[in-house]
Amino acid sequence: MIFAELDAGDIVPIVMFGCLFGVIPLGYFIFSTVSTVAVRWMDNRLKRKLLDRGLSVDEIERVINAGELPGGIFGRKKKTKGPHREPVPPVK
């Protein structure tokens, strides 16, 4: 058996390699997925509450767009299409 020939000094790098390339990415994937689901769940919950109060779709859209933070939700930057910098004003 392969593991019978290994001593204690050989096991440490194998465990560190497994943690580095297995456990850490898996934890990141799980955390990011749970975070995305939670944000969408809160967003849908808010929209349903506003619908239950009798607001129209246009009013809900105005309320949601008015409450956006400059950096996006939780200070994150929004993903945008196009250049990621402010446009340069034209030269006169």
C-alpha cells in the first residue's frame, strides 16, 4: 500500500497541498454561492412586500433604484459592460 511506506514527515506536505487546492476553493465557492442566494432572496422578499402593500411595478422600480448605494449592494462594485473608467471629456 502506498500510505504504508510514508512516514509522518511525508504526510504534512500532502495534507497542506490538499487543503490549499481543495478545501480553500471549496469554502470560497460555498460562501459566494450562499451570499448570492441570500442577496437575491432579500431582494425578492422586498419586492413581494412592496407588491403586498399595493405598489405598482413602476413604483417598485423607482423605490429600488432610488435606494441603491454608489458602490452597489454591500459596497460592492456593480458589474458593468463597456469600459471600467469614466469617459474622457472631448477636447475643445
